[in-house]
Amino acid sequence: MSIKPRLSRGLRDLLPEAMMARQRLIEAVRGVYETYGFSPLDTPAIEYLDVLSGSAGQEAQQSIFRVSSPEKEPLGLRFDLTVPLSRVVSQHAGIQLPFRRYQVSQVWRADKPDPGRYRQFTQFDLDAVGAPCGRADIEILAAICDSLTAVGAEPYLVRFSSREILNLLLKRAEIAEELATDVFRVLDKLDKIGLKRVRLELTSGYVDRSGDPIRGVGLTGEQVAVIEQFLSIRGDTRSDVLKQLGDLFADTEGVAEQLEVIGSISSSLDGLGYHSDRIALDVSIARGLAYYTGPVFEAVLLNAPEFGSVFGGGRYDNLVTRFGGPPLPATGASMGVDRLLAALETIGKVDSVKTPAQVLVTVMDENLSQECMSIAFELRRAGIRTEVHVGTGRLGKQLKRADKLGIPYTVLLGSNEAERGVVTVKQMAVAREKGEAVRGKDQWKAARFGQRTVRRSEIAETLRRMLRGTP
């Protein structure tokens, strides 16, 4: 019986071209993380449901994919990498603190699929567990900047604020503490849905474009007015924003301590060369997950703002205690690999590469097949990424395939070359460029554009020089 090939909603295949772009981005960011001394970690995709539940708020709770084991255990697919990290730190008593780790893995969220929004996607996290507020947060912010620079994402803007500042806002607006998670979740949507819909969701709710009802938080108009006054704070520098926050909360208990924390982070960033043009203090940053407790961060690409935040994170000092561990301060950030790649593609910052191969060894004569294989393995052992033709088809078809895949060099070995102990190396870009001006197959063959004959014994060294751009 024939089965129709298909995927469930919100899932997708990643073909070689997309995978290679993804791998290049991941390796660039991995290099930054390791420069900072972060170590790799991996955790299972499946966790016990009670491990995942209740840690990140109602919206995250509803997005958990539930599964069961053969033993009928209640399990779920991880929706982020932070909750598993907290479980690891609690479970493995021998971990040295501060524990500085990075992890790149798939996560799953049972959200409503939209264009560019998938139910399975890749996150690339870096975290410091056991590190109090201060230097660790500064390093996370700096690493976000350095990672975005490494992948060519400039111009970008990292924005940060603090959940503690938002708690002061709740106090000033006389909003009940139990509504904090819902209020922060709605504020986190500001860039996505705009102030008008945020206002509606904070009060009575509304019906979205798909016809689904969006439940309101139930705040009063006076409370929302205080929030809007807070959100209107803007400044060209972090110092400007700090001053306005001081003015707004002048009579609010605890404000001096929290502004001192943010001011100290800002001053250190300036000293390290990360000024307000790269890291801005933006009070509208809330982050939707419930476990954040202190400074929170987001990053956007200024030439592709429609993609929203490509990096996000913050301080989560209480998460480890859920698993019976001691109170441990922690901070970190997560890069959305899929979203960042999509944004980079939109602004033309992703090179199209269809294969890792640098050389294709063609097979012109089946009688020389073994020698062609020998050449391919010699090149591979010399560190040159090499494909040898294993399919069918004449030479012309093989060259067309190399051209379509973007393989820069091909090696040709015919009976005449074999007798003379030489091979022909063809530079595909030169052959394509100059060959376009030639009419007629015979003239094209005679011109031998981009071709050079080299001694068989010198093939590896010759290609190494050519790949380096050395004659």
C-alpha cells in the first residue's frame, strides 16, 4: 500500500543547502561561546512532564508536546533548553559552579503554526549557573553582540531591561502580584501586536485576526495608563533612560537599589566598548517566560525588524530550586537559529552553498574508474573536500552537475592523460564566464577555458594552491 509523503503541521524538512547555512552559523557562534570559556552540554529531548510543567508560565505550559513511554510514564518534549539545564545542575552534584555551558538543540512547542513559525526549531543557548548578578550578565550581553558580529548580522541592537524594574512598575500601578506573569507576557508582545492590542489584552481582551478570542488580564484604565507612561520612556543613551526611570519612580520604595544594578551593568559595558548604539536600555523588554527574575535581554536586526528578537534571555535565579536544589543565581540567553537565519537570508547575508565539496573527480572512462577513486582519496587525505562521480552519465552531464552544485574545481582523467601521467583541472567559474561568449561546441572544446594540465603526482599540491588563490 502506497503511503502519501507528508509532514505534520508546523514541521519542515531541511535540505542540504539550508543545513549547510545553518552549520556555518552554528560553528561561528560556537567559536564565540568557546572563546568566552563556555563548555558544551547535551540533554534528552524528552523530560518528565512534571519537570517541564509549572516553570515558565501558562502559555509555555499549554505548548508542551505530551508523549508517553512504553511504561506509560507522563513525559513531554522540551520547550526550551533552560529548564533541562536547571534539572541537570540539581541532579548532578559534582558539577563545578559557576557552571558555564552552551547547548545547541531542537525544541518543540505546540503553538499555532504561522508563516515562519514552526513547532520544531533550534535554539543555541549559553548560560552561567551559580553566578550572581553583575559580571555574568555583562558577559552574556557582550557574547550576544560578538555572536551577531561573527555571523555578519550587523547592524543589530541588543536591548535590555530588568524584571525588577517591571516589579516596581506593578507596585506603582497597584497591580496585584499574582497578575505579574500575565502582565509581563502581554508586554512581551508589544513589538509583535502593537500598543493598541496590548492595551486591549491588559484590560478586556479582543478577538484576533483568525477569530480566536484573546483573554484580557482585567486591569483598569488607570493601571494601564501608568504602564503606558512607563513604556513611553525613551533615550539616546542608557544614562538618559536611567534618569527618566529615576524621575518616574522617585517615590517608589526599592528603586535606588535596582537602578544601581542596571547602572553598574551599563557602566561596565561602556568600559568594554559596548555602547548604547549596540546595547540599549529599553524598558519595554519584558520576556514572556515566568522564570525570569532580573536583567532580561533581546536582540533585533535593524535591517530586518519584522523578524522580531533573534536572541533573548535573562536572569532566572529561582529556577533550580524547583528541583530541590539550593538557591542558585543564574543567567543566560538563547539564539533562535531558524529565525536568525531567515532574517539573514532576507538581508542577503547568507551565501548559497549546495555542497561542501571543493572538487569533483569526474569519470570519463570506466576503465579508469579505479584511478579516479585513487585521486579522490588522495585529495581527501590532503584535506581537500572531494566528491568522486558515482552515478551515470557522460562527462558533459557530470560537469553540469558540478556547476549546478557550485563545486569550484573538477578533475578530468582520460586515456590520453593517463598515458602521459597527467590530469586536467578545470576551474568551473572561469569556464562558465568565458564559455558564454563562445558559439559552437567545437570552438568551446578547443578553447579549454579554465583548464590546466598538471602532473598526476602534483594534483593535491596544485589544488591546494588553487583553493588558497595562489597561482
